[in-house]
Amino acid sequence: MSNRTFTMIKPDAVKAGNIGNILQMINAGGFRIVAMKYLFLTKQQAEKFYEVHAARPFYGELTEFMSSGPIVAAILEKGNAVADFRTLIGATNPAQAEEGTIRKKYAASIGENAVHGSDSDENAAIEGNFFFNGLERF
Ligand code: CMP
């Protein structure tokens, strides 16, 4: 079990002015920020990041959306980080997300769901490495 996960605050949440609210919830959830960046993905970069979903019917919509505005990318640290962060953000579909989760509060739909959270330790490492080099982690 690793103690790190990777997250993005997605374009919908950034546009809605919720970066601060979401970071506050991440902080209150006991996660330490290891690395963080504010950036605007190109369509090609979004396609590369979500390559594992390339065969899915929503891949075009997903990568279009993720390159529609700036995002915040971050590596977070806490014991049991991957599972605990998924609990904090709630179900992928905000309609099914628990009360008090980030997606319940700030997400509108399964496509525009405010935040990303890694689904495994292996993917957390791959996704963190996509955005950050060793000199950008503290
Ligand atoms: P995320 O955790 O970033 O990883 C893959 C993303 O695909 C997921 O969040 C959703 O935003 C998106 N996604 C999953 N299922 C669907 C769907 N049926 N329609 C549109 N987007 C989806």
C-alpha cells in the first residue's frame, strides 16, 4: 500500500471558482500536498493522460472537456491515500456520491465531475509522473 495518490481539479470546478473550496476539503481530509501545478492541457496531452480509456465511447468527450480550461494537478500524501481519497471525492457519478463528498458538493455530471482521483497505487505513480519530476515534489 502506497501513501500517495494523484488528483486533478477539473475544468468545471476551476471555472466555477471552487479550487479553494476543494483544496480546503483535501486539507481537512488529512492529505498533505507533495506537488501542485495550475495548467491548461492540450487535447493531445489529455488524450495521453487518459490513454487507458481510449476504447471507451466517452473518450472524445472526456479529453475535449479536460482540455477545455485550466486544471490543478497535485500529488497528495496520507496513509491509505488512494482509497481514502476516493472516499473523500465520492462516486464517479455525482448522482451516486455520498453526502459530504467533493463530487456531491461540486460536480454536475459523470463527465464533468469536478475532480479526478487515482484508482490504484500503480496508476497514482504513473499519473503523478505524467505531471511532476523529482524536483517538483516536496
Ligand atoms: P476520472 O476519475 O477522471 O477518470 C475517467 C473519467 O471518465 C471519469 O473520471 C469520468 O469523468 C469520465 N467518465 C466515466 N464514465 C463516463 C461516461 N459514461 N460518460 C462521460 N464521462 C465518463
